[in-house]
Amino acid sequence: MAEKSRVSATIDEKTEKLLDEIMKNSYYRNKSHAIEEAIKLLYEEMKRKK
């Protein structure tokens, strides 16, 4: 397993509700896992647009 780094993020209430909804209906272990996967998807999308 890769070494993990701790980061801090502040999100608005609407985004938090979206994240809570994702957590109810997904396979993610926790919010950190969901956010990590979202960043990977965003990165891949950015690479495709270049």
C-alpha cells in the first residue's frame, strides 16, 4: 500500500451533502477514499482534454 499524506479541506454544505449521498450509495471505505478516487478521475479527465 502506498504511503498516505494527511490533507485538510474545507467544503461548503452543499458539497458535503453530495459527499454524504455518495457515501450512502457506493463502495467507498470512507470519505477520504471517495475524495481520493474523485481526484484521480479529475486528473484523468484533465489529461484527456489536453
